[in-house]
Amino acid sequence: MTTPAPVEIQDPAAIAGQKLAEKFPGAVTADERPGYTGWMIAPEKLIEAATYIRDQLGYDLLSSVTGVDYIAEEKMEVVYHAYKTTGGPALVFKTQAARVDPIRLPSLTCVWEGADLQEREIWDLYGIRFEGHPDLRRILMWEGFEGHPMRKDWKEAFYDDEVKPYKSRWPEGRHVFAENRTAFGDNVSFAAGFDPEKWTATDPEEALYASLKKYKTEDKDGIPTDHILVNLGPQHPSTHGVFRAVVMLDGENVVSLKPVMGYLHRNHEKIGERNTFLQNMPYTDRLDYFNSMSNNWGYSLAIEKLMGIQVAERAEYIRVIMAELSRIQNHLILIGMLMNDLGAYFTPALYAFEERELILDIFEAVGGSRMMCNYHRFGGVVRDIPEEWMKKIHGLVFDRLSAKIDEFDRLLTENELFVSRLKGIGYLSPEDAIRTSMTGPMLRASGIPYDIRRADPYGVYDRFDFNVAVRYNGDLYDRYLIRIDEMRESLKILEQALKQIPAGPVMSVKPTYQAKVPAGEAYGRIESPKGELGFYVVSNGKPNPYRYHVRAPSFINLTSLEMTCVNQKIADFVAILGAVDIVLGELDR
Amino acid sequence: MTPNELNSPGYDVPEELQNVVAITTLDKIYNFGRRSSLWPMMFGLACCAIEMIAAQASRYDLARFGMEVMRPSPRQSDVMLVAGTVTKKMLPVIVRLYNQMAEPKYVVSMGACASGGGPFKEGYNVVAGIDKYLPVDVYVPGCPPTPQALVYGLIKLQEKIDKQSLKTVRWYQKGPDSVEVPIPMLGPDLIDPRRIPEIKAKAAELANPPAPVEESAA
Amino acid sequence: METYGKGILKGLVVTAKRFFNTYIEDLKWWGKRYHTAEGIAHRSSKDAKGIFTVQYPEEKLPVPEEYRANPFLIYDEGENGERDIRCTACGICAKACPPQCIWIVRGSDPETGKPVAKPSEFYIDFDICMNCGFCAEYCPFDAIKMDHDYEIASYGRNLTDMDELLKPAKYYAEIRPLNYALEEAARAEKAAAKAARAAAAG
């Protein structure tokens, strides 16, 4: 695939925005705060404008929806990033509401279903009610939890200081356990006068079960039947962590399904807004813990955009090498684990782990840790790849991995049992995939060749010759095949990157732990192995980000879970979930 | 453990029989049996769980210690590897799983998060250490501990088992059959049933703060 | 319809090949494959075939230089065995630390009460530490470094104070020889430049 030479044109998103402003005079204005881009839409015109953006302007993929609490201006803002699946930059639009409870804004689920889970998250964490949302419940915290924790005036029990570094650590840093500082002696807080004896548990699951589709109680012969409610998880071997799905069954067939999450919600974003910009780097490792190298990159990209710095040339190549190695090991594990879910207990997974260990050896030697590499810095990477390890990477890429991927191919692709478990299962049409904001292999397996490395190239990906893997059937088998294809493409990129990598420094700026980030907003996104991983960062010029949001592909790719599972067998749910490729650290953050 | 190690001192077994016969104490053989077939519960929470799987997989192969049988059911497992961040929302589930495990049962807290909250300790949904609720036998520090570090922790657990005696272990004492921990509740925040009176008193105090003079006197 | 089961057979060939490779490799290496450094290195190289397991604790994988376990403090040993703690209590590690798990009390002169450039108390809570390595990376005095010792499982929680954190510089030289050499060279250069400046001024 070749891309045409870039033509000198104005930013297409800006042109689209102009059109939008002309179409809705008075209701759409340019966001003119310094460092900000995008368009401010009046709430009453939001749905109309969004429909116009989707249908007339062609921005059909709603990527990210997030809230920002501008407490000083007494405003709550919701920021939307929409993309064209044919490529190009984002059309950013925003809407604001006065910060007086109850805060109400129109829901965009009627335009893009992909807004579903994200709007629920904003309701949970910011307390913005989305009018017209079909199922607005808390998503990460439990029903009944007091407060909306991401609001700037909400303080957790272990609250120490507004921002890091905390003053209590130095120079008079006598160690105190955080528990000993709090009123209740633990990481909990209750309202004054709260009486736990009089408190009665309202069933937190009631709303959840009520949200499932009601099932007809008579079958075709007039015999009354009943549905079965099955809870899979949060402790279930098939859910790849602490994910839970509530399934309504008719016999063995899925009638309705709701994902339940938040069992690993460890407050990444709240902590991220206390951290300094650099301190967030190791925290991003713990998002998608299979791919810390790509997580680092997404975050660096956003901050480098804000700082306006270039990345050292050699570091750009190192980033590509690490990200692609990471993609290969992620896909290998995914395939191995998918086999586990299907009952091929452990053989493919054990084979996959061998290759993964060899790749992790490289990460350990270069990044310092097998999984939590903490390798990127703003402007480059922390250290160069040692010579002997460069040789090892060469050895793996040129002599081993390609043969091993072929071996996987031989082992599984034509296996009849495997094929009959996967073919035609969990179908997702291309239209539905776009509507529900799928990204990554999920979207590409449904026939949309949308890969950010091509559609909106970052780093030095525009210098490599590779194909965007795409498959057209949208079923589980294609989701498996696309991973095999992608690993082969990754190897192609790796081979080129290893041949082209220039010598030179790996940092373009002087390393410092106090990054100076000018005020403004930025959205950095990369094609992580799981889909579009985006970081939305707002800086107000201080050492800490004002808003730090992660657009997690694992989370948003679950929007289509119900759609793909309905009318399938319950046993297939396990495989469908396995092929989405979720990682709980990123899903719940 | 070879039969030689199993032999109790004081009894001379002829050399040619040493690989066949061992004279040992009941404690030793009991502990030997338990420590050599510790079945962990298939139960992962976060990042550490991946390292736990890696420890099970090709390179580190926990099967060498008789620990390869990961049981999805708590009833069949002997050791709970709390691998990852324990959140408030997940805690009732973990405690319930622990209660469902049959004695003898052990808890290994893997990684900084499970031991003391880890880097996410300050978070509003994070429990600062599973040992606030469950009795932890071995702590494995690290973020995440490498599989080798985890295996080392499990060897430490085996050492601990070796020192136990039938006469003193809690599951042969009079009393309830197994340790049960009251299951925490998800109210406006996490409520530990054991601390209800304390919470009530504190919340009442917050509602009617004592005069500052009294406080300084106290 | 094609012959059913061809795909399965194809897969079985792969597993059978792997199975036989185990024995072929063992025979090829005859007794040298396990419990030897070359054997371990071979098993983690691109040519690894056959049994992949490293039999910890009898065999241990070599720890790469940059590996990060928990941090420790370095002291230089004087001629009479006295400890010269490199840390100057500047607080940069505590400021850079993402989960804020470092607590430092700056020492003070017992007579005048003025602060001195030595810590009097130093705590790291290993139950919070995320092993990110920022403390070691940004320490201007090479006073805090990341350890290689991962065998630290214990029967209790892990709050460490200064006594437990301190390790001699020669231990550091042992675990990270390349970094140590680089830092020592930089230090010597700095000292030489300072001496030259002093000489020029004098």
C-alpha cells in the first residue's frame, strides 16, 4: 500500500469544523481558550450537530468521550473526539453545562452507540446525567457509593495533599501509615452521623438485573417458560481477570447480556491528576500490563504534543521496535489464551509463553523490568539498547519469530475442531462495528481497514512499508486470523526498522523529572495491540496535569459485547470475550 | 524432599534401604504431603496475575513443586495467591472465596498492591493491604514480583508448612471448622462488619465534635 | 468435503515434533544442558528448542544489569570501615517518586540545630514502591540505586528504614558493573576538573 504524497491543504478537521459552524450559526463556536482546539456546541443543538458530523461531514467513528471539571469556571465540560474511518485527524467538539447539581446534558447514544459505556463512566465519576441514555447506571463504582470521585472537590480518605510531591515526605518526612492519618483508621470515609447499624443494604444488583431485557414467558406452544440468569465472574477462569458478565439465557442461548466492571478500578485518573507529568509514566505501564511499551508511547505522544518537542531520531526507531515486539507477544498470548477458553487446555498457551519470555527478556534488559518497562521519556527513551541485546533482537526477528508464527499457523488455523468453534460465531457487521466505536483488530476483522499507524501516522510509521491487515467476515475466526496477519506485518516493520535505525542520541532534550508543560489540551493516540489507546491531557501550566484521561480500547471494545453474544450459545460467550482481547487494568483503570 | 530428608534422626536405616524406607514422624509425613501438593486457586486480580501465569507456564513451571493444578473452585484449593490490587468492589468477593476454601488454607499476598495497597494505595477504591481482612502467610514484595520471586515466596510458604505440627494447627483445635471472615459490605463506602461500633462512634463524634478544650485534654 | 481431520493431524505433527525435540536436544547436550550457565543461556536464546524450563531455585536466570528490584542506599566504606553515606538528603528522590513511598528526615547539627546534608531517617515503604527506578535515575549523587535481589519474600510487611536500606558501594559495583564504571569515571573527571580549577585559581 502506498500513500499519496502529502498535498499542502489546511487541516481537514478545521475545514469540517468551519462547515459545522456555518450550519449551526450561534450554536457552534470555535474553542478559543489558549492551547485548545475544537468546537464548542450548545447542549440543545448537540444531537443535531452530532448527527450532521456523522452523516454529512463523514466523521463516523466516535473515539473518545470524556468529562472535565472546570471548577474555577463553574463548568462541567464533555469532550468528544470523532474520526473518519478513512483516516485523518480528529474533529474535536465539546459541550458545557453549569456546574450545579443536577448537571444534565443530552446523551449521544442515539447517534453513536459507542458513547454508551463512556457516558456511564462520566456519570459515575463526574455526576453528569445524560438525558436519553438507555441505561445510565454507575459503571466503575458500585450503586450506592457516595459522591462522584473525579470531581475536583471530592477528596479520598487517604488524601494527603492537592498535588505531588507531597510536602510531608521531605525534609521532615517522618513515616506515618496513611491509615493513622484518617478519621476511620482505614481508606474509608463516612458522612458525619452515619450509623452503620441502621444502614440497610439496598440491593446494588437490582438495577443491573432490571436493565436486562425481559424475556417472553410463553413459548410457541403456549407453555410458560422462564429465563435463567447466569453470572460469569468476577472470579471466573474465562473472564481474563475480574470482569463480570450477567447473562440472561433461554436454554443455552444468550438473550441479553450486561458487562459489569470496576472490580479493578484503581483510580488511575484521580491519581494521575495528582501526579506530575513524568510520574504518570510508570502508572501507564499498569494500564494494559501486557504492553507497557505501547502505553508509554501513547502518553509520551500526548505530552510531547503539548510541549512541542521533537523525539530523537534513534528513539523513534527504538519505540517502533519495542511497540511491535510488544504487539507480537500480546497477540501470541491472546491466541494461546483463546485456545484455553475453548478447551485446548494449555498447549498453545505454553508455546506462546515461550516466545513471550524471550521477548520479555529483551524488555527486562532494556527497560529494566519484564512487564513494567517505564521506558519512554518525553523526547525519547530512557536508555539505548545495549549492543548485545540488539543482536538478540536481530536474532529473534530474523531467525525465530517468523518460523514460530508459522508453527502456530500450522498448529491451529486448519484444525477442524477449532474452526468449527470459531467460524460464523460472534458476527459483527462493519456498520455496527463503527457505530459502537470498535477499534483495533475487532474493527479490522469486520472489514474496515482502519489502523492508526496508517490512518493518522505517528512516530516514524510513515516510513515503513506494511499492509493494514483486514478480514471481512467479522466472526471469531477472522478475529483470530487477523492476529496472525498482524504479527506477520509487525515482523515486516521490525525488519525494516532494524535495518534503518540510525545511530545517535536517544533523548532530544535534557532528562529532567520536572517537565515544563505549557497550558493547553492534547490528545495522543496510538494503535495499541488492542485498539486505539488515547490519552487526553489538559495542562494549566502547573507541574501536574489538570485532566488526565485514558481512552482505553479494552473498555470501549466491550460496547459491542451484547450485540455479538445475543443468540449465541453461552459457551461461545467465553470465546467471544476472549477474542475481544480485554485487559482489566486498562478496562477499569 | 528425598526419603533421606524425610528420615527422622535417631533411627538408622541401612544404607541399601534408604531410598525405599524412611522412618519419620507423623508431622513430617503430614507436612510433606501437604507442602508437595499445594493447589493454588485460579484467581488473578491484576498485573501480578500475569506473572503468576508466567510462573505456571513453560519457563518456570510450578508443576515442579506440585502446584500446577490451578483450581477454579475455592473448595478444591489450598492456597490463595492474591495477585494484584484489591479493590473495595472486589473485596467482598475475595473474602467470600476465602471463606469457602477448606482448611488447611494459606494466603500468599503477591506484589506491593496486595501487601499494602501498592502504588494505588491512595486511590478511593483501593484496599490498603489484603491482610486487613485475611490472615496472610507470605508477602512477596515487588511490582510485579518476577516469576522467580514468586516461586521463592512459595518456597517460603513450604518452609512455613514444614514447621507446623499436627498438635497445634488451628484446624484440629476445638472450635469452628475453618476460619471465617465476616464479609464486608458495600455501603456509602466499604463497611467492615467487625468495625461497625467503631465506625458508629467515630461518625457520631464527627457529627458532634467535642469542644477543642476537651480534645486537647484527652 | 475434504478429508476431515487433516488440520488436526497437521497440528499434531507440530506437537510431536516438539515432543521429539526435547529428547534430541537432551541427547545433543548430554548432561550439559541443565545446571550449567551455557545451558541456561542456550535455553533463553533464539535457538531454544526442547525443554524450556529453567529449574529455579537450582538454576537461576542471569539478572540483566538494568533490572530493577527494590531501591537501596549506597555508602562508601572508609579506610577504618566507617560508613560514608552518599545521600545528602536533597529530597529529589522523594519528589520524583510517583507513589510517594520515600520519607526522608534531613539531619541537623546537634549543637547548632542547623540542617546538615545527611539524612537522619530514611524510610521506603516497599508495600507502596512500584519499582519504577525514578529515584535512582534522578539522584544527582548516585546515592540510591535499584537492587537486583528479588528473593525478598517474607512473613511480614515491608517497611524499611535506613539501616536495612544501606548497602556498600562494592555491592553496587558487583551488580551493575557497567553503570558503576561509567559513574566512577564521570566522578573522577569532575574531581579532576575541580582540582584543575582550584589549581588555576590558586
